[in-house]
Amino acid sequence: MKNARELMVSPSRLGLCAALLLAVPSGCAMPAAVSSLSQVRASSEQGQIVLVPVTPQTLPPPPQPVAAAFPAQFTSAGDFDYAELGPGDRVSIHIWESGTPTVFSATGGGSDLGEVTVDENGRLYIPYAGAIRAAGLTIPQVRSAIVGRLRTVVLDPQVDVRAVERRSALVSVQGDAAKTGSFPIAQGRTKLGELLAEVAPSQKIPEMLKVTLRRNGQAAAVRLSDIYANPALDVALRPGDSVILNEEVDNVTVLGAAGVQGQIRIPERDFDLVSAIGAAKGLSPQDADPRAVFVLRPQVDPAAPPIVYQFDMRRPESIALASRFIVQDEDAILISSAPFSQTRQVLTAFAQGLAGVRSAALVTQ
């Protein structure tokens, strides 16, 4: 049997017991604490927030959608004549001569000049013909120009000109697409929609995929779904255009007594509060206070107190209003715990802390 000295608790043992009593077990499945309804009301009375109980009169209007449009300089441009050559294009040239003596071949017949590049001034250089203007001309027109020059030095010349590589009419594609890189404007690829069909942009959520078109120092963006819906946005491509595809990433943060907590991706433009709570697996039936569902929204002026919208989810009319409340990027949804739940959490933490104290006492005996 232990004597009284052995049963006395040392100061170090008291410190250990106090630490265990105050500790909250990390494995506990309690929802993260957020302000209660009374605390939110107190903050409103102190002017720290603007509390707005949502009614048909106070329900904020949905955000005005940004008009999906390209500037007039983009939409008014006609189809580009992709058949015309330009600087950087490469063509192959083959020349046949009649009679003797021959100029290009010692044995007569045909002579392959190989590939010739249109220089930065838009010209092709052909032996015995000199520099021939090619920029702005089609392949048949270039052929005729070469024949006209060679007739002064070659008997009945026959010329074959074929395009090898088009570098003067390229558009670039970057971002969230199956194929990226540079693409020449060509038959079947003269419109933005035709180019998008070829590069295969992400189709997971077309209305959240932003299509940015850059041209001559200007840039404008629309959503992929807008291009599908409005033929006027299927603009003609121009050499030097750059198309950037990237997903519009908007999030709302859910905290408190919800099924899951953290950031919820906004998957569509008109994503309402009921859908956001559903994405968070709803209110916790054991812990949530349905009277105290809040949406915290910062104001444009950072010095102004944030607006906090309050929904009483016990009332069907409030749920209907929540289905019309459009959440926005950087909104925070706060779901308070019910008073009885908060009490239960404290008692649970105390009981678990007390169990830790008993275990520590047994270990130190």
C-alpha cells in the first residue's frame, strides 16, 4: 500500500495534467468553430460588419454578366486570303526549257531550283529572272510572273511552283488544349471556331473556359460556350493572332458545420448558395444552426466593413431566396454550430482531456 508521500502529485505532474486537460484531441471529428449567431449580431452592433438578414427586399441582384463580345476591329475583319504568299513562305520551283542551247540545264529538259523562300521584302530571287515580287500574289500569279521574266532568256519556258511551308500566316495556340503551337491559316482553318475544333480545347465546362484573342496589341476574352452560342464571335483569323485558352478558376470557401469544409470550385456562372452548400455536402444535421447560415462578402472599398448576408434555413422562403443568391469568387459561407452542439463539444473536449489526465497519472505511478 502506497504511503501519503507516494500519493502526493508533484508540480511537474500537475503541469502535465493541466496541459492534457487543455488540449483538444486532433482526431476529433468536430466541425471548425465559426462565430455564433449572437456573436455575429454583436459584431454588427459594433459596426465591424454590415449584417443583412436576407428577405425578398434585401436579396442582392445577381451580378451583371459581362457582355461577351470582341472589339469591332476583330469582328469586322473579313476572311483572310490564305492563298496569297508572304514573307517567310517557302515554295519549290521547277523549270522546263525548249530548244537549245539551254540556260538552266546543260542537257536540256527540266531543272529543279529546289526550295526558295520569300524574303522579308516579299520577293523571290530566280536565276536569270532576278527578284520577283511574290508577297500578296497567289501561286498561279507567281508562276505567271516567273514565266513572263524567263521568256526573254528561255525559249517557251514551263514553270511549276508549289507551296512547301506557309510561315507568313501563322496563328498560335496556347493553354488548355490537346494541341498547341503555331498553325497556318489555310482552307478549313480561317475562322476561330475552326481552329478551336482542330486544337480540341478542354470541354469539361465550356462556360468556364476563357478564350482570349490577341491581335495587334489588343486582347479580348469570351467563354467557349459564348462562341458556340453566338456566330458573331466566330471571327476570322489574321496572321499573327494569338489564342490563349485557360480555365476561369473561381472559388467560394465553406467553413463551419458543413459536410465538408474548404474551397469549393464554382463550376458555372450562376452558381447559387443552395448549390454551393450542396457541393459541401449540406449542413451537418448534428451540429449546424440552420438559423445562422452566413455569406461574407468583401466590399469594393477595402476600408469598408464586409457585408454578411444571413439566411434562416429553417424557413422554406429563405431556402428559396438562397437558391436565387448567386455566390461570387472570394465569398465565404459560414455555418454556425447550434448552441447545444457547442456545449456538447466543450463537454467532449473536457471528458477527453480528463481521460488523458487519468492515463498520465497511471503512467507516472
